Amino acid sequence: MQSLAYTYTKNINDLLAGIEKLRATIHLYPLNSENEIERQWEQMLERIYWSLSLTNYSTISKSQILEIINNDKKERFRDVEKDILNYKKALDYIKENWYVSGEEITSQTIKHLYIISCLPTAFKPKDNFETIKPGLENVLVYLQKGQEHPLIQAAIAHFQILRSIPFEYGTGRVSRLAVYLFLYKYGYDFRGLLTFEDGIKKNISLYKRTLSQADNLNTSTYWLEYFLQIIFDSLADKLQLLKQNSYNTSFPNKYWQITKRQKEIIRILSQPGTQVSNKDVQKKFTVSQITASRDLSKLTKLGLLFAHGKGRAITYIRV
């Protein structure tokens, strides 16, 4: 593991203050429920698109990703399609299990992200995880025991995972997922509107140069300044899009518009501790099993519900 040493420069303090101001403004910005769903859905696609574009999937378009996520009928998927679906599963796992969580992030949490997002398509990977596990565990304990800002923790976790190379296949993806893991743990979801991967992709040479500089100088200061600048720029861009009522992408409304029945399902689940099954929806709305499945599947894909269990035992809860 590389050194955790860094200095709180004026630039770092200014960026943290600026990010906090943007965070507050974004959380207070008036959005109706459908508009918020649409924007969060767009950012989920952006996260998948930009993260995979940093691997060898640079030719996959956002519209193709959208079609893959919404394909309920296909039984066999190519590796690229599996990676898209698995990356979304990892993002959903973070959102469902780690938002404002009191649990400690451990090395096993990081490996679980790898198992969800990368292992299904890895071809006989050489697993270096056990070798670097003690050092990674020490870093994670150190980060969470202190009083460091969540963004500082996220940035260092990303850097340390990336440089330790715990997995032959997928270390980059896991290191990017770790950023969201730390941010969600402390409630820094930025209303689901943050995407930082595009900032890396737009100047990949600067990204690599900053990582190398942090290695050579044995300090994380320059890396933190770089990372926080990307977060600040991303949030400033998202706020501008909110004010202009515009989007980075343009997709048919059918993907995120929900029916009155689907809205009623969400309302029913608004009460804490409430859950529904497919049979519950069938009985409540006098619809077929297929129609109930479609409603619950769409709400789950939109990130409004979480599914628990398997087969006929699946139940759904509100996010």
C-alpha cells in the first residue's frame, strides 16, 4: 500500500467548501417525482457508460446500455452485456445496503463488489486479493476511524485499491465503485446525480499522471486536489443542467414514466416496514401475474423498489 500522507492545502479546503455548497443547493432544488426519477435514471446510465468506457468497452453507446438493462426476454447475454447488468447490480447493492449505513466497510466488502461486478465474466482470473488483504484492511480501518471528510475517504480508497491491484480483472471498476460505497455510507449520494467517471475519461492522461505523481512523491495531496476538482466540476455541471431543465442524454419517456398503478404501489410501500409480493399486487389491482411482474420489474429497474428473495418468495420494499 502507498503512503496515506497528505496535506490540507487551501485548494483542498476551498474545494470541499464549494462541494458542500453545491450539495446543499442540489438537495434543495425543486423537482417533481417524475423529473427526479428521470434524472437519477440518466445518471445511473452515465455511471455505467463512463466506467465501462474506461475499460475495453469504449464502443458501447448509452442507448445500447439502456436497451440491455430493459431487456427482460433475452436468456443469454454476451460478456459485455453481462458486465453492464452486473455493474448496475453493484450500484444497486451500494444504494440498497450502504446508504447512511452504520456498518464498517471491510476488505470483504470490497471483494463482494468484485464478485458482483466483475467475477461472472472473468476468465480464470489470478486473485491477488489475499496477498494485499492485510494492507487494504489497515487502510479501510484507518479511514473510518478518523474524522476525515467522506470525499477524502472515498478518494483515498479509490487510489489505494487501484494501486494495490487486488484483482487481475476489474480492479479499475471496483476502485470506482468504492467511491460510491464510501459516499453513500455517509449520506453523500448528492440526490443520485453525481457522476465522476466522465471527468476521468475526458482527460485520461491527466488522471494517470496524477496517480503516478502521487506514487513518486509518496503523498496523496495532489491526487486529492485532482479528485475533488472532478467532483466539484461534475456537481456544478449537474446544477447547471437542473437550472436549464436540460439533460446530458435524450431517451424516450417510456423508460421512466410510470403508470397510476405503479405510483399506487409506491404509495403503499411508503409506510416503513411494508413489503409486497407479486400475489399482493395481483390481488390489490385485479391484474394478471405477468402484469404484476412487469410493474414490479420496472419499478425495481428504476431504482424505486428493491427485490428480496428468489422465485415465488420474492418480496419488494421501497427504496
